[in-house]
Amino acid sequence: EIESEYLMTPSRDPYFLAHELPRDKTLIIHAKWDKVVPAKNGDLLYDRAGKPERWIYPSGHLGLFATFGSHAPEIVDWLDTVINYPSEN
């Protein structure tokens, strides 16, 4: 019942905002064995966002955060390629 009431209350939760994201410039990063954000919720967000690019890492929530620094270069490459922000140099 709490979940139903929550979903009926507009908020800034990604559940409500996902459809506003530009599908071609959105990257969803998810941990395969995440217990904080369960896979079914990650799948729901992915669907609501229009199925943008998604990377699923073989770890849990904390494992992904603990190794996030090692994934940063590939994320930056994606941002540079897809978002194409000009360099500030």
C-alpha cells in the first residue's frame, strides 16, 4: 500500500522523470546484483526512460560504488562522444 501511495504522489523521483530524459543522451548504469536498487527497478527505469544506453556491471550496489573510479574513464569517453561537451582547455 505504501508503494502505491508513493507512486501516486508526484515527485522528483526518477520514476516520474525518466520519460523526460533525452533517450539518445542518457546512460543508465546499474549493478547486476544490486540490493539497494533491485534489478526489477533498474529495468523499470530503463523502460520508462525509453530504453536508452545501459551498462550493467557484475557487482552489487556497494561494489559498483567502490570500483566507480576504475569505470570513470569509459564513462567520460561516453560523455565526450555522446554529449560532446567542448573542452575548457
